[in-house]
Amino acid sequence: MKLSVLLITLVLLCAAGTTSKGETFSSSIFISEIAGELAYVPYDFEVNMNPQQNIPFVGTSYLGFCEDLGFSESSGNYKAVNRLGYAGKYQFGRSALQWVGVTNRSQFLNSPLLQEKAFEALISKNKWVLKDYIDKFHGQIINGISITESGLIAAAHLGGAGNVMKFLESNGQDVFADANNVPITKYMKVFAGYDISSILPDNNARATL
């Protein structure tokens, strides 16, 4: 009996060690290039929802948006790879990398500059997808949420542009959230009011060094 208990304990300890070794348990921006496509989203406890924490002097500028969102997703770690394979400071999936023209994942992980270019291109493409909605709904209050361009773009990163459209078209009744109850409205609130006007809508945007 004692031997059996000991063996079970050893197995559990080994399993626990295998799970954690070599993995970075960061959250992810689960970006979809297809409007309306469902996206996996991070666990609520994985997402640091305290923007500008330990990041001084960037405020609500475009740089502030990048740093705060990057900090929330990976603590600003360009080398981060989560358990689902999302990579880099902004936690790109393979389809998102392809959408912005990145074909070499290893080069991507080893180049902070390429990651920043990819993020800029992704914002530009999501702006293009949502441009009519941004023009129409910017400044409105929907279910107590002030609608801003940066909030919508952040929400599109989390749940896909299609689910942002559904939220707006339903006057806030259709709120996409994952099984762990992380809604796109959380990103709309937390990342509202940043000035990302320097990034123009462009469906052909690509990340190039």
C-alpha cells in the first residue's frame, strides 16, 4: 500500500515538472485575419489588466499602447512562447504571422524590430477591417463602455474583428467571451483612449525590415 502511494506521488511530481519545464505561461493576443472567426482567448488570470504598470512616460501615445498591450500579453518578453504556441511580445499565432507576411518564425522570435513591425502591420490591417465601424461608433457609449479606436483594435486582437462587429451591431448585446469568461469588452475598457492615429488602415500592410 505504501509503495503504491509512493509511486503515484512520484508520477504526479514528474508530470508537474514536465508541464512547467521550458514553457513560458504568458497570455496571448489571439488574432484572426478572418472577420467573424472565433478565437481562443487567454485565461482571465493570465492577463495582466494593469496598463502602464512599471512603464513610465509613455502615457496614451502609440508607444504607450504598444508597451501596455505587450506588457499585458507577455510582460514585454520578445522571447515568450506560450503553451499554445503563440509567440513573442504580442503573442502572434502562425496565421497572424502569415497575414502580415512573416514566414520565418525563428527570425521573428529573435528580432524585436520585426515583432514591432508585425504588430504595426496587424493594427493597420485590423483598422482596415473595422474602419467603417470605427467611424460610426467612435465616441458612443454602449453598455457603459466608451467606444474608442484603440479599444476596438485591442478587442479585435483578443477576439477577432468579427466579434467586435457583432458587439457593435447588437448595441452591446452580443459579447464574445471564452469559456473562462474573458470578454472583449474588458479590452475595450482597459485599452480605451490611446492615440493610435499614426497607424493608417491598410489591408496590404506587411512586416518588413
